[in-house]
Amino acid sequence: HLPRGATERAYRAEGFGIEISNGFDLARADGALAILATRPNMTGCVLRIAEASGAIIDRHVFKDECVATAWSHDGSTLIVSTIATPVDSSLWRLDRAAGAPTRLPIDQPAFHDLAHSPAGLLYTTGNPRFAMMMLTGIASGRR
């Protein structure tokens, strides 16, 4: 017999025209949510940060569809994967507070799931064959 948990709303898009969320990650450092969302009639996606304080920041609009995001260990940066076609994918690094995203020079057909680990950035890739990969040597916040 499994225990029944309690459900509580963590975030709801209100008044900003957000249709759906493509992915999200919770910052372990402070509880902020990074949300990849689309708006009606929008090409691409918006990276929205919902701070634990309740503040909402539309951090960046990407021209391509967003697939996944992951916070750095200290919550200072985010990695976002975007996809233009089934075989044209990009990884982006963004400072939490400001500045333009930096495209990471990684050549993979697709980046699906992202997760920071002590060894680096773990991600899934593959089209048509699935693989899990580890990316090391990128600056992505303190551990």
C-alpha cells in the first residue's frame, strides 16, 4: 500500500499568455523554477524563471523549440537545449541574471534530457538511436 501524498500548486501561468510548458527544472540552491514555455502563435519558446519569492522573469526568448533545461548546482546558470529540426539541436548556457545566451560548441543530432551531476552535464541524445552522454569541461556554476 502506497501512502497518499498531498498536492500543492507550485506555479501557474497567469495573465502572460503561456500555453504549455515543454520542460522545467527546480534550482536546488534556492527553489526557483526554470520553465520552458510557449505562447499562442509563437515560434520558439520563452525561458521563464519563477523565483521562490513569487517574482516572474521572462529571461530569454529562443527562436527554436525548447526541449529541456537544467540549473547549475549553485543556481547561477542554466543550460537549455533547443531543436530546429529532428537532426539540428543546440545547447545554450545562460547567466541567471542577465546577458545573452552562449551557444556551446557541441555537435549532436539532438539533446533531449539534461541533468547536472558532480562530473558534468548528463544528457540524452539520439536520432534514431538513444544514448546517454556526459559533457565535462564547461563552466556551469560552483558545486
